[in-house]
Amino acid sequence: MEKTDHHLLVGHGATRFARLMGHPDHDPRTPERVTVWNQLKQELRCGKTGPDFRFWKRISKWQKAYGLFDTVGACAIDSRGRFAVATSTGGIWMKLPGRVGDSPIPGAGTCANRYGAISMTGHGEGVMRLCLGRHAVDLMKRLPCQAALDATAKYALKHGVECGIIGVDAKGRLGGAHSAKWMQLGMAAGR
Ligand code: ASP
């Protein structure tokens, strides 16, 4: 966003651009990830599971067993009332090459407007379908942050979407809510 006019680059073009900007190549595979990946492939072969919503639910058990939680989101407001938000994720397991989830999509997993800022984790296809990020920050126009996030998590649950969401509103009130079983969050205030 600083070096080009674009907001989003993916795939081959993104890799080329990253190299051009001087980022070194990096192989993100770890032995733990490869172990789970092989187990999941085995399940897929046996027809025990498939790359769909139910599959997303099944993998939670692997994530729990191996402590593999990858999404990190952050929202902040400064003393001048300016918002910043960022979401980093490895995506979901067994996704097709080229799949883009909700995390980098403004209005889905990452969103800020004049009322607030949010970052989300969860089943990206569901989050995008419901535009949950936009939904949450729009609610902050009339609700405090926590109430807006609770309402968003409830709305997600009603539509069967597992997610977790953190946020901050224009008054600097922080919040977190989830329709998934649990989510870790931290809050901090500075001067
Ligand atoms: N939301 C991410 C995705 O669907 C996954 C995650 O948050 O863990 O790609």
C-alpha cells in the first residue's frame, strides 16, 4: 500500500513483488505442520473428511493437539483517534492453492472505519459471506465496542460461522467476542 497503488496482491505476482522489495525467500513448513498435514491427507484419502465446513470443524482437534494456532490480529487507536488494524494468518488447513481467506479482505476479517476497528479469526468463507468485519464496525456507530462484538458473534453463530473477533471503538473502548469455543486475547493501554 506504500509502494504501489494497490491494496491486495496474491499468488505469483505477490511473490515477485515481495522479492522485488527485498524480502528473502522463506519456507514456512515446520515438522509439526507436516505431521498434521500428512494425517489430514490420510483422512481425506479414506473419505473421512473433505475440504468443506465440516472439515474446518474437524481440524480444530488437530490444532488443539499440536497447539497450532496461527492467526494473530491487532487493533489500535492512537491519541488522535486514528485506527490501525492488522491480521496475519496461515489460512486454513488443506485449502486449495490460490485460496484467499477473509483475513486480508477489508470488511471481512480486517476492517476499520470512523466508528471502530476489528480483526477476526475463524472460518474465512463464512466471515466473507456475512461481511462480519464491516458488520461489527458499523454496529459501533451506536453500540460500545464490546456490545457490537457480542452482537457480531451472535449473528455469526446464528449463521453457523465459527469466529473470534477483537476490536476497539472511537472512544478507545476495547472488546473481544467469539462464536467459536474459545479465543485468546490481550489488551493494553498506553499513554
Ligand atoms: N480466517 C482465516 C482463514 O479463513 C483462518 C484463521 O483465522 O485461522 O483463512
